[in-house]
Amino acid sequence: MTRLLALVMLALSLAAGLAGLAGCVSTTTGGTPRAEADPADGEKRARVRLELAGLYLGRGQAETALGEVERAIAAKPDMPEAYNLRGLAYATLGDLQRAEQSFLRALQLAPGNGDVMHNYGWFLCQQRRWPDAEAQFTAALALPQYRDRMRTLLAQGVCQARAGRWAEAERTLSRSYELDPSNPVTAYNLSEVLMRRGELERARFYIARINSQPELSSAQSLWLAVRIERRLGNLQGVQDFGRKLQERYPESNEVLLYERGRFDD
């Protein structure tokens, strides 16, 4: 799919389970620290570390993030959010075994945690373990109170597309789009899937929703528009979007593909 997708999916993963951590700090009374044995104090310290870890990971500092996660676990060893984030950090560092162990530990501590299921499912998808990934996404979506359905439907749809299950990917991404029509990542991936299925007018509609807004368009979205117009036989459209691509992103890989006529790469 796109590099943009990978970055957005990481951001969505990091957002999961981190809400409400800000402002949780350890306190002292009369200059005397609370006793280390105080469970409430340990949880506060763990959540502060976890918030820092999420910030570091979002900036691409996975090793620093991992250090903060380990401190959070030391303060509160039974916090599933910490193992969830540790899984993301290890996955970023390429330590797949420890990443999977972390996700499984998080699920052991919180079997009904949809955020963990989502992240573990995305991890499995990246390993091309399609049935296992599908099972995690499906389990998360089956939770009655799960509030991030759009995010998980997006991940599931992208994973189905990567597995070549285009019809299922179209249905799943359409459901995600219905929940959040303003999400450019969903619109992009739905357009890509529709193009590959030969639904060219519909693909044109969704990519136009992105490219009509300069702040949302990218080299990837303009390149997809070029490819759709070419399949539609609209030479003028190919030239128009190609020119925009060259003007706005002259150093991009997409411009190189366009100038070399490699429309099917």
C-alpha cells in the first residue's frame, strides 16, 4: 500500500490505551516520598513512564521508549497497556519474538482488550500471518463496547488487501469509510482496492476526495489518480495529475515512476 499508511497506522496504534495518562505524576507530602509499597503510587509512576514511552515511540525513538516501558513494568508488573506498548517497541526494533511475547502477555492480563487485539493483529499482518491477523481483528470488532471500530476495520481491510482478498477488503474498507468519511487513509486504500477490482469510476470518486484538498493530497494520492485515469483511458487526466505530481513532489519516487511510464509497478 503506502508509506503514509504505515506511519498513520503506527500513530493510531500508539493512541490506543494512552488516553488519560497525562497529568498522572507521583506526589510527595511534607517533603517525604510516599512508601514504595503503595500500589496507587506504583500505578501512577508506571503511567507516567508509559506516557513518556508513547511519546518517544511516536518520535521514532524505539530504544528510549523501550527503556521507559521497562520502568513502567517494574513499577506495576500487571499493567497490560505496558506490555502492549512494549510489543510495539520491539516490533519497531525488529525483535519479532519479544514483540509477540509482549502482545501475548498483554492479552493474558486483559483478554478482552480490543486495543491489544488490534495491535497484535496488525503485527501478525506484517508477518503475513493472514488467518491469525484476521482472528485478532474479528475478535476486537466483536467486543460490544469497542470504540475504535473504524481504526480496526481500516487495519483489517488493508491486511485483507495485502493477502489479495480484494472483495473482502472492499467490504471492510467501505465499512470503515462509513464510520469516518473524512479519513484520507481509508479513502486512499479503498480507492486502491477498487482500482484493482476494476471499479474505476468509484476509485476515481474516493481518490478525488483526497486530491481536492491540497492539505491532504500527497505524492501517493496523486500517483494513484494518475493510474486510475490511465486505466479509464483519460489521457488528459493522466497529464493533469502527472503535472501536479511533478510540480509538488519533484524528488519523489512517484515522479520517477511517472516519467518512466511504469504505471503498473
